[in-house]
Amino acid sequence: MRKPTTTSRAEGAIAALATGEISLTELPARLQAIAATLGIMLSDGYSKAEIARYYGKSRRWVSDRLLELEREIQNRIDWLRAQEPGRPPE
């Protein structure tokens, strides 16, 4: 296992899955697959370029998939936080 060198927003989204803030099963199947493949490699410290080479895709393709995952997770976190009693709308 490699050590992560930086924390990206996509890694933050993966961390939300790892901590149970968002359940993987709550995500659509496509995003579950992205999290289970690209997300795990990213959290294991592989760079987007390394992941792209492994899958025979471009770095842009990897970034786009991770951004898709990140946006969905952030939307779900925002929705959950908005449901908290006494929390003012943002």
C-alpha cells in the first residue's frame, strides 16, 4: 500500500464513505463502481496519472469520474446537514 501525498476533494469524498457519513449503498450503481475502483486506488495513494495508466484511460477521464463522485457525495452531505434540527439554511 502506498501513502497518500496530498488530500484532494475527491479523497475527502472517499473519506465520507470510509467514515460512514455516506453509505456506499446510497449511491447509484455507477458511482458505487467508481468509488470501488478509482476511489480506492486514490485513497491508497495512487496518483490520477497512475490510475489512468492502469485503466488505459486519460488523466482527464479519471478526474471527470472522481469529480462526478465527489459532487454526488457532497450533494448528499449537504442534504443531510440541511435536515439537522435547528440548523439554519445555508
